[in-house]
Amino acid sequence: MNALDKFAAAGRSGAPLHDEVLIDAHGHFGHGPDFPLIRPTAEALIASMDRTGIRLTAVSAIPAIFGDAEHGNQIVSAALREHPDRIFGYNVVDVGYPDRIQRQLERGLAQGFRGLKVWSYGARSGLPYNHPNYDRVFAFADEHRLPVLAHVFGPELDELEGHIRRRPGARWLLAHIGSADLEKYIRFAREFPTAYVELCLSVCQRGLVEHLVAAGIEDKVIWGSDAVFLNQASQLGRVLFAQIPVEAKRKILGLNARKVLGLAG
Ligand SMILES: [Zn+2]
């Protein structure tokens, strides 16, 4: 291992990386609909961030994703008021109710949300991203130049492709690379200037991060943890210990996120 790799050294020692820009682009607050999570609160997440040196975590509310945007978003909104320098908010809308969408989009912007989170599950029933109800959501992201974190587990890539082409003002974080269709994710990152791939996944395939850097997309890979479902520290370790150049780690762990989240300059 490279003796000068401060990222791997921090992973080994457990010391927080305070002098690097670490941004977690994929986190959550709140309980799931049918299973408990351990302390899914802003305070618990910030304690985890302080232990590891993560400056900012971009979160959406789990209840909002699972059908209750009205109440779920308020959990994130409260955290944005209390911890504006540590939390970035993804707004979620009740996409099944088209008459609510515009109002919820505008309210989110007024409350300080700076991105959108969408959750469709190709393998289940529910609205696919190419359902007409999503047009207004993605048009809003395009108009306001917002990042969109999209849950993807394979089939959703095809549902999103038309939107990515038609909405160049939005920036797209294609979540859970490694879940399925790896080469298609990589194609999107290469082909579309606004498409990025995001790393969080409960399985950690050996060599995935190295493969993405070797594929030439180190400027398009975004680190995220899926906290509070998953532990930020274990997801961080996937990049800290990857066999890639230090500068690629710096980009993946934060510099790329600054761009895609609209935080840079
Ligand atoms: Zn998630």
C-alpha cells in the first residue's frame, strides 16, 4: 500500500479526515415503513460524521420516500434549520398525486432543499421514472438546475435515459452502482455530461472502485453511504482502502460531490 496514502492511513487508524473534503451524497433520516432503524436521527448522523470527518451529508427522509412526503420532508427541514452547514436536503414529492407535485416542489425550495430524491423500484409495482407524473418533477430540476438522486437498481436506467437527454439543466446521481447492469451505469457516466454514478450498496464487490477508475470515470463517481440504513464508516472504507491513486480518492469522496450538488464556487 502507498505509504503516502493518508486516506488508507486514516482508515487503519480510525482518525477522522478533517483536512479533506468528505461529502456523503446519499443519506436518510427517519424510520422505514416496516422495519426499525437504529437512531435514524440528525444527531446520530452528525456524531457519525464527526467520528469520520465527513463535512456534509445529503439526506432525504425515509417516510417521504415511502409515500408520506408531507411529514417526511419536515424531518429533513428541521435538520436543515438546525445544522445548515452539515446537512444538505433532498426534497421528495408524492409523485402518485399529480395535483400536489408543483406545490411540494416549490415548498421544498423555499425551505432550503437544494436537490430532489426520487425512488422508483423497477422490480416492484409503483410508478416508473418514465411515468408522466415524473415529467413535472424532472422539468423542475431542469429549470432550477438541481441535482436529482435517483434510486437505481438496473431497469431504472432505461426509464431515466430520456429525461437525462431532455433535461440538461438537472444533474443526475444514479445510485447504487454495482447493484446491476454495471457497464450500463458506466456508459451513462461517459455519455452524459450531467450523469454521475453513486456508490452506496450493502454488498461491496471486490475491485469495483478500481474498475470504475480504470474505466476512466473517476470524475463521475460519487461516494454515498445510504446511512442510516448502512454505516457511513463501512461504506467509507470501500474508497479509503481502494487500490487507486490518492487524487482519485479525493475526487470520489468529495470534490466530485461539490460539483454535482452545486456547492463548488
Ligand atoms: Zn438510499
